[in-house]
Amino acid sequence: MKRQETRIFARITPKEKERINDLAKQCGLTTNEYLRQRALGYEPHSVPPDALFHFCEKVDALIESPFSAEVNKAAITLLKEITKEIILPRKEDTRRWQPQASGPSKDG
């Protein structure tokens, strides 16, 4: 069974189009999927570059290695600060989105 689809057209400036395309790319989404999610009230998050995941893995490996307690403590503190400020999403959480079924609001 073929899914029925409808198109929506909007007029935007070339600069706006470029910005939307950039934001979609940062989130690891197509432009269409990015716009669909935004229109339905979902705010996609940027996908951190793979280099950041690699960096965190290396820091984690250093923490597990035997070296001075002072360096170990500093590395743990740094990693906690980084993850607190950036709030790293899991890769699989940032790639897919499914609309949630709407139900009655809590307000009433």
C-alpha cells in the first residue's frame, strides 16, 4: 500500500534556504525531515562530530589506565564538565524521530 503524501511550498530567501540546509546537515537529517520535525513541534539536536566521540573514548581510556591519582582526578573532572556543557546525545537518538500520538493535554 502506497503512502499518501502532500507537498507544502514556502517562499524563502536563498540565505534562509542555506541556513535551513546547514541546520538540517548539523542534525544529520535531510532538509525535508528537518522541516517536518520543526513544523510538528520537535526540535532536532545537532549531531556532534565523530571526532568528539573519539576524544571522549580516548579520555575514558586514559582514566582507566594506571597513572597518578591527581591526573586521573583532573581527567574525570574535565570529562564531567564537557558532558555537562555539551549534553552528548547518543548517536541513535539523533538520527531517527517518530511523531508521538497526540492525546488529551494535561491542562484539560
